[in-house]
Amino acid sequence: MARPEHHNCLFCGELFRADPRNARHQKYCSEPLCRKASKAASRRAWLAKPENHDYFRGPENVARVQAWRAAHPRYWRRAAGQRGAGPDAPLALQDHCPTQAVEIAEDSQNVAQDALQDLWRDQPPVLIGFIAQFTGSALQDATPHAA
């Protein structure tokens, strides 16, 4: 097993322990800003190679992109987990969600007519707030029960 090597990060300068499997090549630590700097440096190095100068330009590259898009229709519309699911895979936000009927368990006529919640619904909020401040509670069961 290779021994872990310590390097100074090329972006932040902090000492870090490189991954033993990639210690010869790792020059940046795993902090988010350093990873971003590493990616930018890798992109600059790739674009600096003469064979990559026109990779994103020119008619042959337009044809390459068009052919790939024709072979992968609706690729960008599928969810990340459905990339290999095929062209008929459902869209991410279009999943079928069946509706459910709600059954009312009890009739509203059986509810006591003098319940606190029913009486207070018709009162203005200012009055409810005043009563709550005056009594210390707006709850129906706020009084302690005798045992």
C-alpha cells in the first residue's frame, strides 16, 4: 500500500494529504474553491493543446453535436436518474400521481354546536387576541381538570 503524501494546495497553499491512489497527480485540496480552481486549471490546460483549439468550433463539430442530439432526443428533459431509461422515460416532473377520494367519516351535524373553535371563527382577530391576552390562553381545554 502506498504511503499517503502531503502536498501544498496550489490554490490555497494549505498542506493536505493526497489520495494515496492519485498522490502523484493531486495538486489541489478538496475544499470547494480549490476544486473549482483545479477544474479551471484543467480546462485551461486542455484548451491550450493545439488539437483542442477548435473542438467546439467549425462545421464538423456542429455536425458532431447535431448527430449526438439526434441520437439522444429529449436528453436534457429527463431526470438525472433516468438518463439511461430510454426515449419513452417519463419527464422528471410529470410522474403519474393517482388521485384518491376522501371519505368524510362523520357528519358535521353531529358536532356540538357550542364548540369553542366554531364560536370563535366569526369573531374578529383583534377580539380573539384581546381575549387570549386577558385570559392567558385561547385554548378550549386550558383549565386544569380536577382529579
